[in-house]
Amino acid sequence: MTSGNNLLTVRSLGMRFGGIQALTDVNFNIPVGSISALIGPNGAGKTTVFNCITGFYRPSVGNIELTVDGQSIDLGNLLASRLFGGSHRIARQGIARTFQNIRLFREMTVLENLLVAQHHHLNHNLLAGFFRTRSYRSSEQTAIDHAMWWLHVVGLRDCANRLSGTLPYGHQRRLEIARSMCTHPKLICLDEPAAGLNPRETEDLATLIQQLRQDHGVTVLLIEHDMGLVMGISGHIVVLDHGKVIAMGTPQMVASSPAVIHAYLGVDEKTDEKATTQ
């Protein structure tokens, strides 16, 4: 895969928290228009990588580049100044995310959650808002229409005026995805989107994620422990263990990798010792 076909390029990424080395020399690419997965055992460093990509952490070393329309942006440069928060700046470049623990505004309606996500697209002029000028009202209506369209896509249009905290858990997962999509992302990072879902909801989620790529041109990167979901929808998989990349490639390549099998299942000590002495 050439660099021209990659939306995101991670080079020599390292992250240290005090005396703990969370990530070491992490390198991988996310192809444009792909559904890619970042997998690994608990504590492998997956969420730390997500936090670096989305601006919640500033990497200790390494580079993360976003390439859009032939122009590469070093995301690390956007994090050099913390005046307005790194995640806000990264989002403006076209990277959105969801969280393992749902972070909706529970006392706001479903529609209001999606309007908040579009705040940087609205007319912020104080006087325009005070006098509700034509341009302000037009901007507001555009945001509402956009929000309602995404609620239709994820099957929540009829829930627009309900408080988000009253939705069933599976609906809240979908709402988080809709909220992220309202920011017009090029890349959406889904952190364990199937966590807590039943089998039917997981199947519906798989269909939705594939729809995001096929119908809306969004590149998807997900962290997920449900291997059935990962192997079923991902074209490219990166495997982490103890903060290092141990394998990457197609689902078939990863599933047959001895390093991946060892990381997930371990190796019987007697078998390993026998193999070493032979």
C-alpha cells in the first residue's frame, strides 16, 4: 500500500506515562475507504493509540499524519499548543470518535446532542444570534436538517425529542455514532462499539458500519473485542500486545499469525520448552 492510498499514517509512535512505557515504536497505515481494526489483549495499548490519534494525548515521540486530497497534516503540530485543547483541533481536521463508555449529554434530547456536535459549523456571531438574523436562522435550520438526516440513517428519527439518557443502551450506541458523523469526519474511530450489545444489535451495528463506508465514504478505525464482528467487516487489522505492533494484514493473515495466537491464547510452558530444546 503506497502512502498515496493511506488516510492515516502512524510512524514510530511512543507514549510514556512517568516510568511506564505504554507504546513503543508503533507503526501502521489506515487505507482510505477501509474498515480497519486495532485489536489486542486487555492492556495492549489500543485506547492509548486512539487517544493519541484523536488528540486526547500528545505522543511522547513519533508522528501521526492525516492525508486529505493529497495534503498531509502532521497532527502532532496541532497539539503543540494546548490553549484550546488538542481533541477540538483534531476534530476540525476530520477525525471523530466514540467512546467505550458512552458520553452523551443525558439530560439533552437526542436532537440536541447532534446539534451540539455541529457547533463549529453554526453562525457564532453574538449579534446574529441575539437578533436571529436570516443567516443565523438558515445556519440553525441546516444543522437541524443535518441532524435529522443522520438520525434517519441510524434509525433514531422517531426518538429525536426524547432525552438521550432514556434511550435503550443499543440506541445510545447508535446515537454516539450519529453524533460523530454530524461533524463531517473523514475518519471515524469507534472504541468498542459492540460492547454491551446483544447478538442482534451487533449484527445491526456491523451493517451500519459497512454502510458508513460504502454509502457515506467514511474511513473507519475500530477497537473491538468481538472477533466475529472484527473478522466479518474489517479489511485491515493491526494487532497490539504490550504496546507494540505484533502483526498486521488481512483477517486471514492475522488469524493465522503465531504471534497473535500466542498473545491471545498463550503457549503451554511444557510445549514451549520442548520446542526450544529441539
